[in-house]
Amino acid sequence: MASKQKTSRKAAAAAIRRPRARAANDGAYAGDTGDDIGLDALVGHAGYAVRRFQLWIFQDFIKTLATVDIRPTQYSVMTVIGANPGLSQMAVAKRLGIERARLVHLLDSLEERDFVSRIPSATDRRSHALHLTTRGKTALAQFKRLAAEHERHVAEKIGKENRERLLQILACFT
């Protein structure tokens, strides 16, 4: 594993130093197709690397769960509701860092699919308690199996130990 890290560090360093040839006539860079474009300081920015990894993660998640047509945020909402039946919309939005208006739209789509139900709160007329429907519970079990497959893809991409270490590092943000 250490040799892979050394190789990727060398490749990253080479990307910083790699000169970029300009076309003689129009000033455009030759080879503007992707991998041969240097990233300069971005190579050392954690935010850039995390964002690129996030893009890969989302693409793989969406591809792995394409047969059930569920998006990462929908999965997160259903998982939290499933683990905490009766939570308010406000509590789910706050816990997952989702804007309330966006959550309302998301819950509408989950309700249309008969995955989630909103029950008026007995104590606060302005609030709704969120529950998975019977269909939602069954669907979530299937989603979790597919999400586990996605997590295996992550482990294949970065290594099982690195995946575990990444989860430890990011735990303070969850």
C-alpha cells in the first residue's frame, strides 16, 4: 500500500512541475483533455481532493443504486427516519444539514413513492412526525444492501484500511 501512496505522490508532484505547452496560433493549451493538465497548488488542497472523491462517491452510489432510483440524500433521510421514527422535519433537516425547504421537497417525493409518511404532531400543530411506511421499510432494507455494495466499491478503490481510516478522520464532521 505504501508503494501506491509513493507513486501517487510522485505523480502529483510531477503534475505540479509539468510544463504546459501552448498552441502557437490561438494561445490554447495543447492537450486540454484532462489528465495532462497540471493542478498546481490544488494538489495540496484537502478540500479539492475531498470534493473530487465526493464526486466519485456520488457517481458510484447513484450507479450502484440506479435500479431502485434512490439518491444519496433520499437514502440518508430514509435511514435517519428509519432509525428514529417520529422525528420532526426540523430535527431531520438539522441533523443532516439539509435546508428545510429542500427537505420538504425531498419528503414530498418520498411520500409520493409511499416510502415516508408525515403524521401531524400531537403536541405541535406546526410540526409533523416522520415515519417510514411498510413499503418504505422494505425499500430501505433493499437500499441498505445496495449501499453496502457501494461501500465495497469504495474499499476496492482506496483499500479497506484506508476506508476505515477515512471514516475515523471524518467522524468529527458527522
